[in-house]
Amino acid sequence: MNFELSDVLKAIGPAASIIFAAWIFMGFLQQRYDAAVGRYRQAISDFRTGNHAPDRRDNIRDQILVFKRRCELMNYACMVGLISAILFLLTLIAGELDAIIPHIAVLAMIGSITAFGGLALVIVGAVLIIMEASYAHRQLDAELLDVPDLAKTGQQPGMVREEQPRRIASARFER
């Protein structure tokens, strides 16, 4: 077992940049999650304490349910991102061990599997963010549902939730 520290650093140096990128991605996910939770809590507080007109109350209720779903998606994205970062760290450790104890097939296999898994989970996390962003996009339109002069979507208050697609479609044909 004869190795130099410089050999270890050469082996793990390029992989370390992937680790840093994974942690930056995790920071991005955590910021989005924290922002969504903050808006969710604010909307619940507004719903509890506000004396709103029925249309506004329906709209706020629907917004809260959408915020809840967005928070759930971002929570899953954060968990997936953390698992991805752990897999990248395991890849780094396998690369370091391979530099110390070369020519062990198990280390190469572990490193390959964890690298592939980490990259695949980054894609899963990104897909979850896209899903969450689609909810955010719908909320932009839905926020105006209780302001008839601005709402030109053909929807009525209380029609934002994804559980009501038939009601939205039928409202368009009733007009």
C-alpha cells in the first residue's frame, strides 16, 4: 500500500467540484422550499384572521391548498437533493479509496453506481421543481379570480384546486 497524498488529491479533485455543485443545488432547493413555506404560513394566517368577502375567502382557501402542494413538492425535491449529495460524497470516497488501494473492482463499481445515482437524482429534483413551478404559474392567474375586472380566465373563485378540473371546464361552457 504505497500512495502519495498528491495521487489522492488528483483522484478526488475533479469530483469535488461535483460535490460543491450538488451543495449549491441543495441551497437553491432549500431557498425555494423556505419561501414556499413562508407564503403558505402567511396565507393561512390571512385566512384565519381576515374578514374577507366570500369570493376572496374561497380564493385564499384554494391558494392555501395549492401552497401546501407546492411545499410538499419542494420538500420531496430537498430530500432527493440531499440523497443526491450523499451519493456524490460516496462517489468521492470511493475515488479516494481507489487512489489509496488501486485495482479493486468493488470500489470502481460503487463509485460508478453512486455517481450515476447522484446524477439521476439531480434530474428528479429538477423535475420536481418544474412541477412546483407549474403550480406557481397557475397561482398567478388564480390570484385575480376574486377581482372580476382583472380575471379574464373564465374561472370563478374556488376553482383553482387541481381536484376540480371538471368544474373549471364546465364553467367555461356555461357562459
